[in-house]
Amino acid sequence: MVDADSVLQGMQERDKWRRRTELLERSLGEVRDRRRRIEIRLKKLERDLSHLQMLGDSIADIAQLPSSIQVRNAPRGPIL
């Protein structure tokens, strides 16, 4: 004959582990969602940094170009 207390304890243990598993699965889902959001944010930051690098390079290139507006034989100093 089967002991009713053993069966009840087995069912309680099973339910306990089922609840723990469900909690862990929910936590895993939340962690995955958070990771996806962080990866999206990281990609956006990488794009922004790339654009800033290109802008900085462009500004550096422009700064190195000789000025196209140069007046020859003009006096230097303040204009009064």
C-alpha cells in the first residue's frame, strides 16, 4: 500500500521545484530583455562615436588647409 504522507510530500516537493523553475525562467527572460536593450544602446553609442570621429577628422583636415583668403602686400596688424 502507498503511504499517503509520502505521496503528499512528493507532490509538495514537485510543486516547490516547479515554482523555483518558473521564477528562474522569468528571471532569465528579464536578464535577456535587459541584455537586448543594452546591446541596442551599445550599437547606438558605437554609431555616435563613429560619427564624432569622422567629424573630428573632418575638422582636423579643414584646420590643416591653407587659408584661401590671403591678401598680398597688405599691412599686418590692427585695422584702425
